[in-house]
Amino acid sequence: MMARNFSAVVTHRLAELYSKLLPIPCFLCGEFSQQEALCKACIEDLPWLEQCCQRCALPLNENGICGQCLIQPPPQHASLALFRYETPINHCIAAFKFHQQLVFTQLFARLMAEKLQQQDNALPEVLIPVPLHPSRLRRRGYNQSAQLADILARQLNLKVDKTSLIRQRNTVPQIGMSGKERKRNVKRAFTLCKKLPYKQVALIDDVYTTGHTVAEACRCLQQNGVETVEVWTIARAIRHY
Ligand SMILES: [Zn+2]
Ligand SMILES: [Zn+2]
């Protein structure tokens, strides 16, 4: 485990260094023009999430609260997502998640920091990435949300806590599951291994799908003294069931 984590850290550092020194091809169009994962034109063409529900980031015709959140508010106080989870951002996130495309981490962190700075809202005290179960972390070698949280915390000058919130149950991958199955799958998935000194937290995850995973993590934090939790994700999936 140590060796794998070490190699993930080294790969991460190398990717960081590499991206600072050399132009890299845009992941989507191949153009060698910049030092980021995507070129400017491809970034502009991404499915940016504009007006949305302030609680769950569901796309809406104007900023507000969606019908679902009015009926049954989620535990998080607010949600922020950069994109709608559509092509091609789904391919970019898959690369970010499974193929160590760490240049994406820097791009997503930069875009998220810019969006937060535009919003002018008070920032939380700490960023907490949604943890992977230790066995999944071992297999993958890194937690993409933790890497994103690290870089974002540096850019926003915030603390990051990657150790207090832990995944106590190894949930099965949720692809293809119904909403109900996902809810059952993540129930009591999280616990805290130590008391948190924070009142305002932002949870960092890659994709907001049904929201059950982040809701479970939110509840765990709120049962342990955290007052407000925001959920920051790269993309918001739209439910079709
Ligand atoms: Zn491009
Ligand atoms: Zn909503």
C-alpha cells in the first residue's frame, strides 16, 4: 500500500512539474497550445452548468430551489458543480478518475476556484474529499477527489482534511443501480475517526449523481457538530429515473 501510494504521489508531482514545463496536447482535440489538459476553445465548449438549484445543483431555467429540494431538502446547505455531466466532460472525468490524467486535477481546481471567487460567498473552513474505501484506494492508487481537494485548498488558501472522514463500508460501484438501490448501498457508509473542530465544511467529489453518497457523508458530518456543509463537484448528472 505504501509503495503504491508513494508511486501515485511521485506520478502526481511529475505530472505537476511536466505540465509547468512543456506544452501538452489537448485531451479532446490534440492541439498543442497550452499547459493544461484542454485548450481554451475546448474549455469554452464544455457543457457548463449555468442556472441551477442552489441546494442540489440540478440545472434550472433560473437560479433558485428545485421542486425536489422544496419537498425534501437535502442535508447539504448548498451545492456547486462546474458542468452538466454530459459528453465530453464524462470522458474527461473518466480519464481524471481512472487513468491518472492528473493534468485534469489542476484544470478542474483552477476552474472551480474561479467559479467560487466569482460567487463572492463566504468560503468554508475546510475541504473534505469524499473518501474511497481503503481497499478501493489500494486498487486505484489514489483518490481523485483528494487530489482535487489538495490543489483547490492551495488555490483558495483553505485547509484540507483527508483523514477524519472515513468510509467504513465498502460499497459496490453504483453504475446501473436505481436511485433506491444506491440509497441502500451507501447507508452508513461513512464515519469519523476523530472529532472535527469545524463548523463549515465543503465536501469535494467528482460527480453528483443521485446525491445519496454526499448526503450520507453530510449526515455523518452534521451528526458530529458540523453546521453547514456545501457539496462541490466537477459535474452534475441529471437523473433519468
Ligand atoms: Zn482542444
Ligand atoms: Zn435541488
